[in-house]
Amino acid sequence: MSSVTINRRGEDRARAGHPWIYRSDVIGADAAAGDLVAVTSERGRPVGHAMFSDESEITLRMIEFGPAAPAPDFIERRLAAAIGYRESLGLDATAYRLVHGEADRLPSLIVDRYGDHLVVQALSQGIDRRLPEITAALVKLARPAGILARNDPRVRLLEGLEQKVEVLHGDVPQRLEVREGGIAYDVDPWKGQKTGLFLDQRENREAALRYARGRLLDAFSYNGGFALTLARRCESVLAVDISGDAVARIRENAAANGIENVEAREMNVFDELRELERSGARFDTIVLDPPAFAKNKSAIRKAMSGYKEINLRALKLLTPGGFLVTCSCSYNVSEAMFLDVVSEAAADASAAVSLVEKRAQGRDHPILINVPETYYLKCLILRKLA
Ligand code: SAH
């Protein structure tokens, strides 16, 4: 078997349960792209087994810690465990995440279910090489009508892998219909953002429903996940997104669900918030769900000023007694940092604000407690005191 030797720092990291070993902690490698390798310490002690990448800064993704090699059928076993966990959750939706990479001990593999169809993403050399085995196991375990590989994320380039979208099994149409709670969505698994929907917000939409009322502003709306879910509790809804496709989808989804109180605007949220403030608009519920402002460490400062600006403006637009649901999906921005920036925004808006709920991504996107990077979605539900 191929083998890789790591230094003391890498060993400490692995022993603490972190599944990533960086290139700078690798001393020697006798392995080819995507190999399953035995990982040993400088002193020759076994650390575990991992998938090897000859391109990425993340050279090793641990599959098993300790001396024992992974079972030959570890992929099928872990897929079965991941699927079993999702079935046990009793989710009120036909679309959800079946496999969440590291958190299901299948590093860099994403599998989302959209009704009878599956969408997969293979984000490392090791997983990419095993796609035939993964496809066969998914067909056996989940019996999908079709499986689409959405292998177009840019992170694949860091692994030296090409960006491509292809059918791995069966048929995958351009439009799939799924249901989340009481709302039906048309999803485009071929071209939609991520794998088609933002599945990680489902439980935050359910939580927001407990507080939503009056006039709702849903900023960064995509195809209307929050707007449509909350519309039945609100008098009026304004959904704003910069993407023309997303706005068209909100209108179609609203019509298909017989929802008539939603207005969708194609606008940059930063401009729209300023304009709403100038015109003296007020809202009783506001949702802020921006894209990851900090995609890497060097973008953190700029990201923080972006979060500050939208939260400050939202708190000014909010009526006393109103609720703000504010999110950050940047894993480089910790919960503490996000709370800090929102507190600064509240101080600048001269608003007394209470923290009603502190939330994360849905349970189908598990967080590993010893891998902080897996806690990426922060969602605060705040109330502006009267
Ligand atoms: N709230 C959505 C997910 C939002 S994802 C849901 O529940 O499903 C972030 C969205 O922000 C994307 O749809 C993207 O098109 C949009 N976006 C990015 N930058 C923007 C900007 N400056 N103004 C408005 N929308 C923006």
C-alpha cells in the first residue's frame, strides 16, 4: 500500500480527530493521486489511513484513525450509515442532504436528494476516483431514478480536477419538483446554485416561521426559500436578489403555490437597503441570508464590514418589537465574530436588541465538534426591543 509520513504537528492534529493534514506537515510520500495511503509518524508509528492528493494544500483526508485499515467496503458502509441517519430525522421535506463530507466520514463527498434524484459533488482526487464505486453503492442503497454529478465547483481546480456536469446513472431532467414543509419548489439541478437549493436553511426557515409577521423583507432571497415559507404569516413580502434567474424562480414558485403577497425585485441588496431607508420604509420581520462574504482568510476584514453594513441598515428598517433573522455562511467567520459584528451594528443603530435563538445549519448537515470548519452556517434570530 502507498504510504505517507507526517511530522509532529500533523500527527497532533490527526490525534485530535481532525481529518485534514496539510502539505506543510507532510515529510515524505510514496503515493499517486487519489490513493488510499497508510499514514505514519516521523518515528514510524501508525497514525491512520487517508486519501492522498498530489495537488491540494490538503494532502491527506483521513478515512480511519489508528492502526486498523478501513474495511474494503467502507464507502458503502458509510453511505448506508449516512442515509440511515437522515431517515431517522423525520424531515418534513423531499429534498435534503444525504451525505455531508467530513461529517459523514466521507471527506469531500456531497450527496443531496431531490425526490427520486440524487446530485453528487466529488471535491477531491480520492473521492473523484471512487465515483463509480460511490454511484453503484448509491444505486443499491437509495434506488434513485437518476444521479447527476455537479462537479462544477471551483474548488475542484485546487485538486487538479476538471469542472464538469454529467449524468452518472439513469435520467436527470432539467426540472425536478420537490417539497419543503408546505411549499413546492421547481429545482434546476443542472444549473441552480450549489446543487439546486439551499438545503441547509430548512430548519431556520421553520424556526423563523414562529416569529414572522407584518411586513417581511427577505434579502438575498435566491428562489424564495424564506419568503415563500414565511408568506402565510405575513401581510406582505418583499424578496430581493441580484440574480434575474433567481427572481424569475421566486415568481414562478409563488404562483405555483398560490401565494399572492410576495413581490420579487432584482436588485443589489446593499443598494436596495439604502433606497428603502431613504424612502422611509419599515418592516416587522427581516431576513438577511447573504452568500459567504469571506471565502478565504484574507477576505475576512472586508466581509466583516459587509456584515456590519447590512445588519446596521436592517436594524434601522426594523420596527420596534420586530424580528431580524440574520445569517452568515462563511466558515472563516466564527459565531463569536458574527455576534460581535451584529452587536456593533445594534450599537450604531442605537437599537436595544435581544438574542432570541442561536442556530446553525440543519441536522442533515452535521457539525463535527472537533472540526470547527464544519460549523459554517450561523443564524441568529434577534428581536428589536420596543
Ligand atoms: N435565502 C436563500 C439563499 C440565499 S443564497 C434561501 O433560503 O434559499 C445567497 C443569494 O444572494 C444568492 O441567490 C445570490 O444570487 C444573492 N446575492 C449575492 N450577492 C447579492 C447582492 N449584493 N445583492 C442581492 N443578492 C445577492
